[in-house]
Amino acid sequence: METGQPSAEQRAYLDRFCADYVARTRGSQRQREQGWPRLADPRSSSGYSGAPGPVRDFWLATKRLRYPLVGSRCDGVSVWDIDDNEYVDFGLGFGVHLFGHRPAFILDAITDRLARGTPIGFQSEVANEVAEGIARLTGAERVAFSNTGTEAVMSAVRLARAATRRSKLVVFEHSYHGSYDDVVRSIGATRGIPDARASDVLVLGYGDSESLDRIEAEADQIAAVLVEPVQARRPGLQPVEFLHQLRALTARRSIALIFDDVLLGFRVHQGGCQAHFDVRADLATYGKVIGGGLPIGILTGRTEYMNLIDGGAWQHDGDSIPSGDKIWFAGTFNKNPLTMAATQAVVNHLLEKGNRLQEGLTEKARALDERLGAWLVANRMPVRIARFGSMFRFESAPHLTLLIQHLHMRGIYTWEGMVFFISTAHTDASVERLEEAVKDSLLTMRRGGYLD
């Protein structure tokens, strides 16, 4: 398969499997068909590569399967699609639902806020409490709220450039920081972005000593180094020593170190990756988990940077006035009442439970990793598990992406990005169900001519 088109045996297997999958999820397929041409949806072509080769060949051979499942309802660890198929959800909203779907403490907070209306444009009545809670969890000196992780990252970079009066940004290959123009270069997504922007972005190898040398050489021009401490695309890469060296270098050369903790913040540790790796960044961004299922971005950091949002302590400093050296930071839905209510509930829950919550999730994922990893080796499967905390993914050849649809057929869900998460709602039985579904799926694929 890696060298060309599917064999006759593989083609027959794919034809049978595709027919069965489409029959089971016909409502989702029909919705994609009916969406054309009005709905432009990148999910329908996820994973496609226009370059000739095995990835493109396999994608085209399985094109009939390339549509997202349409969700209808959810509760706990279960999601039902519009064909009323039930799935145990390990995608968890791209990592959002740390507590499963519709946890009572979040549902109650949102319901109460809805009953009292959503006064947008007024200050949130819980903004102070939520900011204080975020500071307690993360150790941040100041906190600001936006609508998405992308916006938080964009603002962090803007703060760093304003504070240092330099222009260059360093990002690392394979890291993901949202859809902001300057940061998508790390994943090679540069179409539509002017080439002139490239001169202000350095894309370096993550964990490589040569990258430290490059930063040192160009330090006088670098405003910030933006890091996804553990990359969703490579969770097995956890370069602790590199992070400590990077912190020492950026501090010595007055470069802002930004941690993008949007995905893993509050999942691996109460204090995020800064606490886990014992590295204190100048700025850090959060999102996903902390919003309780509603959209949010959080920007935190040291006072000397964060004061550029509101001008500093002028409100409490006699006759002084706001600093004129501010960045533009605004958004109609920043501190949306519903989002702030959900975030307040999540923050209070995390503070109440303490880090044992994250430790329990990590242990459950570690045990699965150990059991399933041993089975993969014993059965000579060309597959391995890469894990960090309670996030993991399966890594193998391009055709392993078919595993996702095989799991869907067995009532297990994650999205086509191949990333899995465990929530506090997952029981031992639901994790064991995933384990058995993976084994059965891989053995089935082998009988179909794959994974030899």
C-alpha cells in the first residue's frame, strides 16, 4: 500500500467496508451531500494531500468515507449521531470536555445565567473571581479573556512585539497555535499569506540544540519564542531539558517565552505545562477545557507584558494616566456572560478537586497505554502509542487513518486527527471497550490485507 494503489485484495476489502460504513452512517453522508455547494467545510477533505504518493492514493481509494459524523445529542461519555448510532466519545470536542458531556455543575451554571439573560457590553459580574481563580491555578500575575485560543495566541505575540520592540517570532515545526497568519507556518499552511510575512517568522526544529544556536544568533531581532510544550501531532516528544535551556536563553536575551497551553492546560496539571515541566513562561495562553464547552481564550502572564493591554496600574496610582503604549485588544464577545458562567464553574471545580483529578486521568491512560502497547508488540502490529498525560494517539503508516472509521463501526468515536482523550466521565469499562475495539479493528484490517 505504501508504494502504490491498493491491491485487488485490499480493493475488495475497502469496497465492502465502505459500503457497510456508509449504510450505517447514511444520515451524516446525506448531510454532506446536501450541503454542497452552499457549505464550504474543510472537514470533508481532511487529510487530503494533492502531492502524488501513497497518502493521496489511499485518500482517493477511501474518498467515500470522507465526511464528518453529524452529532445529534450527548450525555456523559456518549454521543448519538443523526442515525441514532451511539458512540463512546474519546474525541471530547478536540479535547474540550475534560468532565464528559453535560456535567451537572456546568449545566447548572449555564442554565442559571440563561435565566437571567446575557448582558453583552456590560462587565461580567464574575470576571474578577474567574481571573483570580485562573491566577491561583497557573501562578499568573495578570489575566485577560478573549473568545478563542487563536485570539489569545495572536494577542500574546502582539504583546511580545510591543514590549520588546522587535519583530521576529520563533515557532517550531509541527506545533499548532491556531489560524493566525504568523503561526500557521509551523504546519506549512502558508497559502494565502503574503511571502513578505515569512521574514518575521523563523520555523525551527523542536527539541534540537541547533534551534537554540539559531535563536542565540538572531536574538537581537527576536521578540518571542512560541512553544507548544507537548505537540498534539507528536505527544511522545517531551523535551524537558530543551525547555529549560530555552527558558534560560530567552531570559538572558530578553526574549518573551510564550507557552501555548490551549490544548493541554488544566488537563495534564492544575498549573498546566508550566507546572508540569517546572518552567515559568513570560506569557501563557489557555482555552478548550477551561471554558466548559463554550468558546474561550485566556491570555496570562507577567505584569510587564500584560500592562500593555490596559495601561497598567493607573486606576490605583493617584493622578497618573494610562500608558499610551498599549496594544489593541478587544472583542464583542470577550467575557461573554454564558462563557464566563461556565468558566467560573470549571475553575471552582478544579480548585476544589486539586491535582488528583489530573493524576487520576493520567494513570488511567498510562494503564491503557501499557496494556495495549504490549498487545501491539505481541501481535507485530506496525503501530505504536504516543501519549502525554491523558492524551494519546496511534502512529503508523498513512492507511492507519482507516482505523477511525473502524472504531466508529464499533461504537467508539474520535475525529480524523487521530487524537484521543480520557475524561473524568470515562469508566474503566468504557476504556476497556476502546481497547477491545482497537484490537478487533486492527485484526480486521490485517485480514483485509493491511498491517502485515
